[in-house]
Amino acid sequence: MTEVKRSYDASRRREQARARRLAVVLAARDLFERDGYRPTTIAAIAAHAGVSAESVYKGFGTKAALAKAVFDIALAGDDEPDVRRKIAMFTEGLAGRQARSAGVQILIRDGRHVDDSLAPVWAKLTDEGLTGMTMLGRHLLQTGQLREGIDLEEVRDTLWNYLAIDHYERLVLAQGWPLQRYTQWLAHAITSAICP
């Protein structure tokens, strides 16, 4: 009788590891937000996530690397495998940030034409946006789910374009779109531009 070997399916194990990693990142986020970075210990994060401190160190190495993972999830839905969902998560966060900061962004943008001291502030905001969209663009490209032939510059520039407060100002403030409609429009516009 010939022995038949069953193929090993590690998908369940990978899913469990992914769930544990996410639990650690979410625990870190909760504690960083509640207690601050410095007072939050790896041991406290591990206890909050229901894992050992050793497994946190093995998975992330340092508390700084864990803070970066928290940032990645907040910005780009780093734990989300589907690029379209990542974009939707990003636009949800972006629309909320724009709703909170539109007044001051518009003040700085327009004020720089009459008060030279605002020009470097606007330039810094613009540069920081471009840097952030470069990082997000690289992350989205690494999924392998963007349209064929698109490069980092095009992804970055597309994201950076939709980061501009002008869209929010025209559609929400001037045209009265509800935030949810604007958020859906942003997600659709970006997805249409960079996904197949």
C-alpha cells in the first residue's frame, strides 16, 4: 500500500499569527494614546494583547518599531491585505483630518500671499504631505495590486493631489457634500487612478 502524503496548509497558522500581530499593534495604540509613549512598556503592551513580552520583542524588535507599526496601521491599514480597502481606510482618515483642519489649512494657504511669514509654514506642510504620500505610495506598490506599469512617482503624485485641501474646500465647504459622500468620492477617485 502506498502512503499518500497530505499537503500542509499553513494558512490557518498564518492567519493566527496575523491576528496576534494585529492584537499587539492595537494594544500598543491604545496604551500609547492613553498613557503616552515613554511610560508604556513592552510588558504592558503584551499583557494588554494577551501575549508574552518575548513574543512582542520577537515580532517587532523594539518599542520604536512597534510605534511605527501603529503608525502604519493608522495611515495605511498595514494589516489589511486588499489594496482597495487600504485606500478606503486611508481616505476615511484623510477626510476626517481635513474636516478638522480645513479652516487652518485654508488660512495658511491663502494667508501666505499677504503675510510672508506663512509661506515657510505652507511649504513645510506641503513637503510633509509629499513625504507622507511617498511612504504610502511605496506601501501600496509593494502590495503588487496596483495597475501594471504604474511607478512610485505617479502613485505619490496622485495621492498628493487628493491630499490637497482644495478638494475638500470645493466639494464639502462650497458644494455642501456630506463628509461620507466626499470620503467615498476620494476613495473612488484614487482607486480609479491607480488600480486596475
